[in-house]
Amino acid sequence: MKKLSVCVLFGGVSPEHEVSLRSAESVLRHMDPEKYNIFPVGITRDGDWVLFGGKDYSMLPKNTWLDCPENRRAAISPVRGQGLLSFEGDCVVRERIDVVFPVLHGENGEDGSIQGLMQLAGIPCVGPMVAASATAMDKTMTKLVADHVGVRQAAWHLVTRRELQRDTDKVLDAVEAKFAYPVFVKPSGTGSSVGVSKAKDREALREALDKAAAFDKKILVEEFIDGREVEVAVLGNETPAASTCGEIDSGVEFYDYEAKYITDTSTLYIPARISEEAAETVRETAVRIYEALGCRGMSRVDFFVTRDGEEVVFNEINTLPGFTSISMYPKLFEASGIAYGDLIDQLLQLAMEE
């Protein structure tokens, strides 16, 4: 049986560059070289594409992978049939690519950009494609879709960077007229809790808006939901299925970037400490959101379940979730009976379905 040629894309021009390196290390370690010809291609913070020539994938999270002497500059051509191009002196090496696994997080990787390139190139791509990726990446657009399909979510208010620069006090007044403190403030188009803050008073709100505006021109302000943070993984194309539910106890004020990737304060509970009725509502609602957005392949969908267990509140969806050794997406499917390596196999097969 012919091996599939798989290009694993990682890194990227994104605030989530480092998370991508960690995810890619795990994915590459779990890909079976007996099944796949593997082409690891890293995108630097400056946007250069490099075909990683080494075999020691631990170099990725250490950020030493760029020092590998076997590296070659590379690109995926938008011209159909060209595949992966790498450059060695004056020579161009062409490699057939059957499928791309974009292990990229955040802008320029999760927002439809890479997916659009693969669509032009005619190369199947793991995960949702252009429209679903772009809509899910913009939290305000996701909110509109959730409202349209009648999914319960936190009340929200859109602030633009331009409004904030023009009259900050007017923006603060509008938020305070709509919400009681505390509120959550998020850039509309980042993941991994980059730029997210919890504001408990007017001055903290001002700082949170400025922080979020550094990452995006659209800023989302949400009401505070006092609940357990519950996540569920979804897998599939025409008939998507949701995993068992997981719960995150961050051990801090909220599950921010530091709690996710740097400190060890958080505790994961799989299954989540919620009733089976609430868990079933989470799974059903996750699939509803997934299908409403037109997702395929995979996504992780995040919720709050109120402390009394009575209400399930949609938070957000992540179309290219983390794949690090501690990430919820692979852990949730492992708990549902699909091992990490088998999960990768399924995702690659789903990508190649028409």
C-alpha cells in the first residue's frame, strides 16, 4: 500500500507560535513513519517557510529547529500539481503532498488563510475549511451564528479599536450600562486566551480593553458566567460525533495563557464533574454549533456549566485545537477510546474525504 505524503505545518506568524511548536512536536512523534512520508514544514515568526531536515522533534518546542543544517527553504505552491517545493542552491525539489495537517493556532493559520492556499493548490487539509475557519476565528461572527441557531451564550458587546481610541470614556460608559462587573474582555480573533482579561472595575476594564486592542481591532466584552469550564471534542464530516466531556479547574482567577501552558496550577477532570444530563446537553450543543458553522474534521467546543448544574452556556469554538501532550482535544478522545495515533489517522482520512 502506497504511503500517504503528509505535510505537517507548524509555527506561523501568530501570537500562538510557541503553542504550535509544542503541538507539532506531539503530532510528529505520534505519526507512524510506516504509514506516512512526513514533511515537517515550519513557518518562522517572520513568515519564512522551512522544511525541517532533522528527526529530533524535541528541537521544535526548544526553538532550536531553525539551527538544523539539513533545513531547506520551502513553499507550497498554489499551482495545482506542484506540491511542496524546497530549494537547495539553484535546484528546486518537488514533493507530492497528499494531505496537509496544519498544526497552526491563531491568525494566519486558523483563520482560513492556510485553508485558502490549500484550496487553491487542490491539496486536502485537516480541519475546517475557509468559511468555517474564518467565522469561528472571529468570536463576534461565531456569536451571531450561535444567536441565529438559538444557542444559549454569554451576553456580549462589541468594541472596536477605533471607538476606543476616539472616546475611551464613552466606551466604558456603554459597557457599564450593559453589564455588572466582573466582565471578560477578549480580542475577537485570538485563541489560547491570548489578550484575555477579567475586569472587576472601571480602571481594570480600561486596561483590559487596551490590552485586547493590541491584538485585534475588534474586542469582545462578555458577561461573567459563574460556572465550571467544560470542553468537548468533535470529530467528523457529515456525521460528527462529540467526545466525553472534560472540565478544567484552572486553580487561578481564570484559565489564561499562563495557566494553560506555563504554570501547573490547573487540574483536568475527565469526565467532567457534571450530571449526565448536562453532559449530554454539552455534546448535543457542540455538534449543533459545529454543523451551523460548517465545520469538518475537528473542533473543540468550550462551555460553562453553571454551578447549580442547571444551565449550559456556550463559550467559544476552536477549529485547530491544541495537540500538546497536555491538550484537551486528544485527551478527550483518548478517554472516549481513540488513542492519539489513531486520532491522527482518522483526521487525515477525514481530510481526504470529498
